[in-house]
Amino acid sequence: MLNNIGLPGLLLIAVIVLVLFGRGKVSSLMGEVGKGITAFKKGVNDGAKELEDAKVADAKDVTPAEKDKV
């Protein structure tokens, strides 16, 4: 059912939402959505950095220490 919306359908939905909620409410809602997307991207980047740091820590030199020669 939703496969055939197209551009005119999306414009109609946008106009209806704008009429129902008003410009100010839609504007503040989109601002909150933008903040959420930014926070999500930051979390993904922090997680990737944390995994990379863990990989670097695991890749450190793990050769056994040389025993004292007698």
C-alpha cells in the first residue's frame, strides 16, 4: 500500500501535518529529530572508536619476556 505514495502523496501528507500542528510545532519537532540523529551518530562514532581502541590494545606486543640467562 505504501509503495505507491510518490511525490504528490508526500506533499499532501506534509501539508496536512503542517495544517494540523502548525509551523512552530513542526519546526521544533524537526529540531528535536535533528538533535536525535546527531546524538545517534555521535554514539555510533564513539562505539567504533572504542572498538578500535580495544583492537589496538589487543594488538600490543604479547611476546613473553626473555628469561634470565644463567
